[in-house]
Amino acid sequence: MLKITNIYDNIPCNSRFKPDWGFGCIVDYNDTRIIFDTGAKPNILESNLRAASIDPSTINIAIISHKHWDHIGGKGFLSQQNPNIKTFAPKTFFSKSVNCSKQTNLISKNITIQENLHLIISKNIWINELALVIESDKGLVVVSGCSHTGIHNIANKASKYLQKDIYLLYGGFHLFRTSEYNIRKLCSDLSSLKVKKIAPSHCTGEKAFKLLKQEFGDNFIQNGCGKEIII
Ligand SMILES: [Zn+2]
Ligand SMILES: [Zn+2]
């Protein structure tokens, strides 16, 4: 069983959820409940988890993709709810404010955290970023926070590392400042990587939403706060 529930996003989707700038989603994979990024404000995270009927104390693993405020804000709240939560975050530039759980693993290279669950690290000169990769029956599911290091780069690393095609690319694609020319190039790069479906959100940007929708057609999934995807 693999289910992804978007619980923190500035893109509205479900009226029971409060949209707010930032990103966070819950990945339920068999018996493991993961939160990937925690949004900006703990009270909004709490209210959206309630709207999704998710008890925060049942979250076993927290993955922080990168150090930005709009992804780390709810981490302290989650550690209060479950003091044994296992946390993964990128090693360098990691904000001390997030490091409040006993079991924080700072990651500097790709790792397997559990059977079929992997973390891929990508870097640029400003930032290190983690993406979660789930090996599903349908192919790889890649969850990314902001993709400052490039969504194509992250997708490429994931499929090379696991030698499998990507079924779903999910999260913030960070294309709001990217030119139309470069977004079109990205579309063809993702197609040549054989990415089947995409569910972009958060910092992807209006222009990119439009062009990606044109490129992927029925394989473009409208993502946003409260969206549930079952794979
Ligand atoms: Zn960011
Ligand atoms: Zn962000």
C-alpha cells in the first residue's frame, strides 16, 4: 500500500485543508508512516493533519528535504507528539533549530532507510537537498520538496541509482523563475527519462504548471493541499 497525502501546500486543492506557503506530505507505505517536510507553521500543520484524520503521534519517520523555513516549521511540534520519531535531514547547512529529536540522522550520501525506501541527495553551491524514493509495484515514486538542485537532476539521480524508471514525480519543482524555453526543455528531458506521471506543487509556478500539463496530458496530476494519491 502506498498513499501520499499533501498536508501542507500553498496550492489549494481540498476546502477542508488550509493552504499556506510551504510544503509537507504524508507517505504511508505499508506500516510505515513518513512525513516528508513539515511546512512553515505548526498550527496549520496540526489543523491539516486533523483534516486528513492523521494522528501526528503515529508518524514514525520525518524527512526534512532542506533547511528552508517553509519546510522545517512543524518539526518541533512533531517531536513533541512522538519523541521517538526518527529524523533524516541533509548533513551540511542543516539548521540547528530542527535538530530537536534524539534520533536525527544527517545524510551526506544516498541511503536506503528501509526496504524499498531510499533517500537521494543532490547538491548545488547553496544547498543540499534530500528526495525520498519509493520502489512501488508500478515503478519509482520520487518525492521532492523544493528541487533547488533541479527536478531533472533529482529524477535522473533517482532512476540511475535504482536502475528503474520513474512512475511518479511529486512535489515542488521550483520553476517559477525559469524561462518558457527552459521549462520546455525540462518537459522533453523528463519524457526522455521516461517519467510517467507528475504531480507538481508548491514552488512550481503558474507558467510551468501550464506547460507541464500540456506535455503530460492525462498523466499530469493536479496536486495541492489535501490531495490524496493512492498508487
Ligand atoms: Zn526551498
Ligand atoms: Zn519551499
